[in-house]
Amino acid sequence: MVLMAENDNNNLSTDIRDSSYEDLILRIHQEKEQLGAILSSMSEGLVVTDINRRIILINQAAGILLRLAPDEAVGRNFGEVFQLYRKDQLIKREDSPLERAIENKNIISISLLEHFYLKNQNGRTLPVAMQVAPLLLNGEVTGGIILLRDITREQEVDQAKSEFVSLASHQLRTPLSSISWFIEMILDGDVGPVNKRQQEYLDVLYQSNQRLIELVNDLLDVSRIDLGTFIIDPKLTDLPTIAEEALVDLTSKIKIKNITVNKKYSESLPKVSVDPRLTHVIFSNLLSNAVKYTPEGGTVNLSIEPTDQEVVITVTDTGYGIPLADQPKIFTKLFRADNIKERDLEGTGLGLYIIKSILNHAGGRVWFDSLPDHGSTFRVAIPLAGMTQKEGTKILGFTNNSERKNR
């Protein structure tokens, strides 16, 4: 009887183990099917690689973009099936978003404005937006995750908007310039004497019209940037000379606000091959923002110093600063921080977007540090080798007042 009971207990334990094992296998199978269904229904492409950059997972949407069956992609090196271009230049492996994400343990986002293209297995290139992140296990990087989508439609819409802005800006600029010239003629007494009250009104009208002209010129520059039609024509240039020209344009605003400007130009600073017009735009926007967003009696510091491979332009102010929540959006088009809008200060929200766009095309970079009510520091780095030349049909910026009128 005892032996029979022991045998029954053993059989029961075996049945329980078998049942638990079968349940575990069934649950794993169900979860695998569920994961497969989720991946198949995603509209964005998903690619996962191991630490050696071999593809270990790819969903159907990514396969469609690459024109490659997921089963054919798994096990292959990421670089074999995933060729990325920026404009018309193939991105080297070491510069790819996947490498940067894995090496720096950072999430890399590629937007419509950065003009990245994917070349699929059929040889066709298509614009893509991407988000790349390191794959972490117990704090260690074990691979990478890439989310991507085709943004052909968004690119077409964006180009149509840019073409409309360009056309509208051209049409607006001529009448605004005519208004400005006629006001100048009246103020100069060309059509008869002007009394004091009339002059006050005309001065206000003239300044308002000038702000409109500046807005139209900025919109025109933005449209040329977005359409890719602007020229970068580098020439050996003395950067402090360009900086001084930009400061001269701001003389009246600096005096009105009683702002102290401190300048530091390195004695070892060489001439650099840059586009003078674009460099003037960079200095003008950086310094104009610093003066505009610094209260009366504040300080603006400007320095230009070389490093081993770059020239770094630094503009620091004692102004209102940028709220932390707004900082990720500070280089986007038409964006203005909340603390600035509350003060109703003039501005278009285009200056920093223009700076970043120019530098993206010219091979430079821009970054900043800021705390609310503690000012901001913006830095621009230009390679000592100079800006990258770019063919085009349109110019950006201006270097003097006569060019501003004739532009």
C-alpha cells in the first residue's frame, strides 16, 4: 500500500511538471505570436541589431522600406542593407546615427529638416525620419534599435510651403521697400516741410515698416534654406571684422539700453575660409538676440578663439535666459520661449533656425547653455579648414545697408 501511494505521488508530480512545462511553452508561444502581430501592425519600420551590428529583428514595415524580406535581412550586417545619405553624400559607418547612439549611449533623432535619405535594395532613395537608441541590458549596450518612416509626403508638403513663402516674400518686399523710400523722402523734406508731430508719426511708421522688411527678408532666407537654393561661397575672411560690422548695426540699440559689450579676439586667430554674408548673418543674429533679450544696464560678452580644429564664437549675455522646458525647441522655426512672449519683446523666432540651418550645410555647429533669469551662452564652431562650399542660385543675408535696400 505504501509503495502504491509513493508511485501515485511520483506520477502526480510528473503530471504537474509536464502540465507546467506545457503551459510555459504555450504562454511563450502566445507571447511570441502577440509580439509578431504587434510588429507586423506597426506603421513605422523597426530594426534591431546586436552589438556587432548584425540584424536580429526587423518588422514588415522596415522590410517594405528596404525592399527586402525580413527573413533575408536577419543575420546580415546592418551596413549591407541600410545605406544612409545626407543630401547626396553617403554617410560613413562611423558617422551613422546607429554608431553615434551605441558609442555615446544616446538617443539620436533625425527629422525632416535634416534631409536624410535611405537607399533601398532597388536602388531608390527616399527621405526618412529616424529615431535611433542603444539597446541596453543591465546597463550595458548590447545593440541598437532603429525606428524609421518614409516622409516623402511630408517633404512634398514642406517644399510646397517653402515655395509659397518664397513667392509671397518676393511679392511683399517690393511694396514695402517702396513705402520705406517714400517715407524717407518725406522725412528729408523732398515734398515740403514736415512739422514735429508729423515727423513723430512718420518715424513710427518708418520703424514699423522696417520691421516688416526684416521679417520678409528672414522669411525669404528661410525659404531659400528649406528649398536648398542658397549659395555658400567661402573666402579667406577676418572674423573680427565681420563681428565689428554686426556690432555697428546694433549701435543704437546698445546705447538705448546702456548695454556693456566686452570683446575678446584671440591674437592667434587666423583668417578662415567662410562665406562673409552667411557669417555676417550668424554674428548679427547671435548679437541681436543677446542685446534684445538683455535688460537695460546688462552685459554682452563676445569672444572668438581658435581650438585645434575649429574657431569658436561665443556670445554670452546677462539676459532673461531660456526655460528648461523650451530649450529642446529653441532652434525650431518660428519658436519663441514662453518667458520672452510674456514680455512681448519683438522677434520672429527665425534667427536661431537660420543659424543652425546655415551651419548644418556649411559643416559647423551651434549649441548653448542657459538658465532662466541667469542669461545665455551661445557657441558657434566653424572648422579651421573652412565652410563647405555649396552651389546654388540664391544668396542669403546682406553685408551693408545698400545691399539691404537692393537685395
